[in-house]
Amino acid sequence: MIKRVKSIWLDTKNATINSNRTQFTFNNLPVIQVRGNICHLKVNSISGSSTSGTNDYIEHTYVIKLGNVKYNHSYYFNCDKNATPTIADVMIDANKGFHLNNSTLTLPEQDINQLYLSIKKEDGSGLTKATHNIDLYFNIIIEEYDYEKIN
């Protein structure tokens, strides 16, 4: 088995953002070619910041969904009955510890040059607190597996 890993860094500051800060569209990405017999997408790490200069982003749970990317529906179960797949449920505690749920999304072969993240806190609001904006930084990885033929 041959394994390749592609690393994608996304910063919500660099996205086109809707007015309630729940949808972050990343346009004109360098083409990300997804190739392999089996390909998995995972959130590897997340960090946060706030325009207030304080830790407004802690003590919250965030649900993060991925859009405009093809995925294998047979390998995905979505309990919220929303067609947009959840790639992470993240809780940021008072020690700034990030607790990921280790979701994995199986992808078919495709070329990606635009995607969006839908991010909502536990109360359904976007990345704001009082009048301050919250920004998150993501490292998303795509693991590509090719199986060698045995003669």
C-alpha cells in the first residue's frame, strides 16, 4: 500500500464570509488533486484568535461542515439529516485545549479549487462573541492510499 498525505491550511480571515459569520468560502485555491484508491479527509489541527485580543473563542463547541467537495455517501452517516458533511465537532476548553471528534470523510477522485466551511457554535451562532470576530485556523489533511497489484 502506498500512502500520500496532502496538507491544506485554511484561515477564516482569508475567506469570503457571510454576514452572520457562519459560512466561509475559500475561492481560487491552488488545485488540490485528490487521487487514489481510497482517500480520507480529516481535520488535523485547529487554532483560534479573537479581534478583542482575549480568548473569546474558548469555552465553546463548534460544529464544522465542509461544502463544495464530493464525498462518498455510502461511508458517511449524518445524524443531523443535513446533506453537508460534518468534518469536526470541536470543543475548546479554558486551557485552550482542542478536542476533536476524529471524523473522517471518504472522498472520490476529484480536483478541488474552491470549498466552503460552515461553522456554528453550540447556540447556532457564527464566529462572533459580543461585537468581536473570532477566527479559526485549520490544518486539513487528505490521505491518499493506492493499493499495489499483486501478480
